[in-house]
Amino acid sequence: MVKLRSILTLLLLAAPMAMEVLAQPPVGGPPPCWPPPCIPIDGGVGFLALAGALYGGRKAMELRRTQRNADR
């Protein structure tokens, strides 16, 4: 019974995503991006996320060091 429930839950969650994958692009219409030039935001956002992860790791290490020194 648990296995059947898990399979049904998975199908209910995956079905809407599968429909998006099978969808065809609209015919005609405006160009993919307007107004030209199309400027991607991926490069800057990726660097920002990387910088945030590095900063958070640094702060976590500092907190760990201060707690370790306080225990001594």
C-alpha cells in the first residue's frame, strides 16, 4: 500500500512537469527577446551565488574557531 501511494504521489508531482517538456513553442508571434539586444542575467547571478557561498563558509569557519577557543 505504501509503495502504491509513493508511486501515485510521484506521478501526480511529475505529470505537470512532463506536460511542459512535451509542449510545443508557440507558432509565430514576437521574437524570443524584445527589445534586442538580449542580455542574459545568468553570469552575474552565478558569481553572486558563488560569492555568497564563499562568504557564508568563511563566517561559519570563523564561528567554529571562536567556539572552539571559548571551550578551552
